[in-house]
Amino acid sequence: MYLEKFRLNGKTAVVTGAGQGIGLACAEALAEAGAKVVIADRDPKAAAAGCAGLTAKGLNVEVVTMDVTDSTRVSEVADQLASTHGRIDILVNNAGIARSETPAEQVTDEHWLNVVDVNLNGTFWCCRAFGKHMLATKSGSIVNIGSMSGFIVNKPQEQCYYNASKAAVHHLTKSLAAEWGARGVRVNAVAPTYVATPLNAFVKNNPQMYNAWIGGTPMARISSMGAIPAGRLARILNGIWNEAGLHRCRRRDIERARRRVRRKGNAVGDRPAFDHGLA
Ligand SMILES: NC(=O)c1ccc[n+]([C@@H]2O[C@H](COP(=O)([O-])OP(=O)(O)OC[C@H]3O[C@@H](n4cnc5c(N)ncnc54)[C@H](O)[C@@H]3O)[C@@H](O)[C@H]2O)c1
């Protein structure tokens, strides 16, 4: 009976940047749990392809073209969707860019502003626009996709702008959670580790970087989208899970992974480098 508590039947969910990658996996998980899902992406082709894949599985999904950096468009879409669907129950702020591998002293104004604009400003514009409708109905759940890079400094790639933008997303999340919680709107964040998506596909050409990544990962692996279970997402959305929960790592698992790395090494030759879907 516990699983029934995670059902999202009758709910409307919006996922930004859901044309591919983690956003698409979130859209699928939410739709499988019973929600009507809106894929909101700036790239109409990616959004249409993502939507077609989920519709072919019999899931209830629609598409809207929206660039999260355009606050006017974000407000317009939020108003339209709230009016069409009656209410918005769930918002997953997933749209994000990395533009990794630029040393801090070489970062241009354009580079810095672009990353902060998508990752931080875009997240806030969406929280504000969709949050208004949720506050009006005194209920709703927002999940911001932050990153472990908001808490640690990844090695070896240089990406101070990305790390700073994601740290800000996590603190924005806490601030909104404190401000809106008593008014019925929950705001949480997740901090994914490495997940094999087009965002970080560049690592497939860089075995040294790949080894550094999995060497610094307790489970010594890069996650795949299939590792995002619908149940976990639903638990977040139902308020049973919180950000702190996602950082728990069982000591037993860490020790086991470390032993495996010591025994087998991390070299690409020891283990197929891209057996996690980084094709
Ligand atoms: N892949 C990882 O290892 C990883 C790790 C930690 C956090 N994250 C975060 O997860 C989120 C998704 O990452 P991903 O790996 O799936 O990326 P991805 O590049 O595979 O997909 C990103 C999607 O967002 C869309 N998008 C980009 N800018 C947009 C904008 N301005 N407005 C609307 N849509 C936009 C793109 O069109 C694309 O469909 C990002 O916020 C990223 O920072 C990813």
C-alpha cells in the first residue's frame, strides 16, 4: 500500500529542459507515476523527440517551447498552463548547461553570464512564475536539479562558473523552502553526481578525466538515467525525502567500492570506460 502513496494521478507536472537527459528521465518517471507531464525545453526538436518517445510508451505528455532565461516567456507559459490544466502541482527545474573546461582566468563575461543565466536566473524565473500559481492554491512541489558541484569542486575540469551557479541553486532552494513551506509549497533540490547524458559526453574522449571522475566517486561508476527511480522522485515530490537524504551514502557501499577500485584499478583498460551509456 505504501507504493500507492507515491501515485501522482490527476497531478500536472512541468519539467524544464526535458527534451533529453535527466529531464527526460524525470518526465518519464513522473508520467509513469500517473502525472500529466509538460516537457518545457528551449529546443523544439529535442522536446518533440522526447515527447514522441514517451507518448509511444502510452504516457500522457505534451510539449511547450520555453527558454528559461526569458522571464517574460516563462511567466506567459506558467499562466497559460495554469489556466489550461486548472493548476500546476509539480515543477522540476532541470534545464542547465555546463560549458566545462575553461580556467577561471580565461572565462569571458559572456561565458559567465550565460551559465549563471540558465542555471540560476532560469531556475528563479521558473520558481517565481510557477510558484505564484502554487501559492494561490496553497499546494505544490518544486524540485530543483542542482549538482554535487554545488558542494564540491570537481577534478580535473575547470568550471568555477558552473560550480558557483549550482551552489546558488541549492541556497536559493533553502531560501524558498523556508519562505513558502508554511504556505503549502515545498521546495527541494537534488544534487546529482555524474550521470551519462549529452551534457558530459565529452568525457568519452578523455580517459584521464573519466578515471579521475570515477576515482573520486564512492561507487566508482558513472550513473545512468535508468538509475533515477520513479519511486525516489515520487518520494521527493511527496515530501518524504529531502536534500539531506540524497547525500546519505552507506559506509558499507563506499568501502566495497574502494576495495574494488584498489583491486581492479580505474584504468579504462581494466573496465570498459563507457559501459555506463556514455556512447
Ligand atoms: N549529467 C550530469 O552528470 C549532471 C550532474 C549533475 C547535475 N546535472 C544537472 O542536471 C540537469 C540536466 O542535465 P543533463 O545532463 O540532462 O543535460 P543535457 O545537456 O543532456 O540536457 C539539457 C536539456 O536542457 C535544455 N536546455 C538547455 N538550456 C535551456 C534553456 N535555457 N531553457 C530551456 N531548456 C534548456 C536542452 O535543450 C536539453 O534538452 C542540468 O541542470 C545539469 O546541470 C547533470
